[in-house]
Amino acid sequence: QVQLVESGGGLVQPGGSLRLSCAVSGSVSSLFVMGWYRQAPGKQRELVASFPRTGSTNYVDSVKGRFTISRDNAEKTVYLQMNSLKPEDTAVYYCNAPTTTGPLYEWGQGTQVTVSS
């Protein structure tokens, strides 16, 4: 069973930065395919950054140039560096492994990111 534990969220002013972490434990051999999702109040959960099965990293247009996904396979940790944060980035952020049929693992508890002055 794979467990996902997200951390690193918090309250930050517009223009600020945060680095989220996702610790992956259990029966997973690599972090080859992983991604970060977010869900804002009243909205559907969306995939914002990912390492796909083929090709380079993917980002949703709204975060391109501001967010960077990275991973440490040895530590089984996936990161999301978020810079130039905007109020519209406010959401609960989750990690998971995106597949063509949906996220592969059970969701973790997520980490709240609030961007506000």
C-alpha cells in the first residue's frame, strides 16, 4: 500500500514562495510518474505539474514559469517549488501519480496553501 504525505503549505503574501514536499512510502519502486494536483474551494481538483510517462515535465498554463516540480528518488520525495504566488493559487495541494484512467494511489491529506495579503 502506498501512502502519500504532503507538507510545506502555509499562508504567504502575493509574490511569495513556498516549497511543497510529498513523501511517498510503501510499495513503489520509483517516482517515475508523479504529479501535483490542487483543489480550490468550489472547484474540481486539477493536475498542475507532473512527470509524465514519456517526455518532459508538464505544467498547466496558469503555473508555467512559476512552479517547478522535482523529485528525489532515493528519498522517495516529490517537490513543488512555487514562486510568484498569486491569490488564485490558493488551494489544497495534493500529490499522486497521474495515469490515463485517473490518479493511481489513494489521496493523502493534502497541504493548504493560502496566498493573501
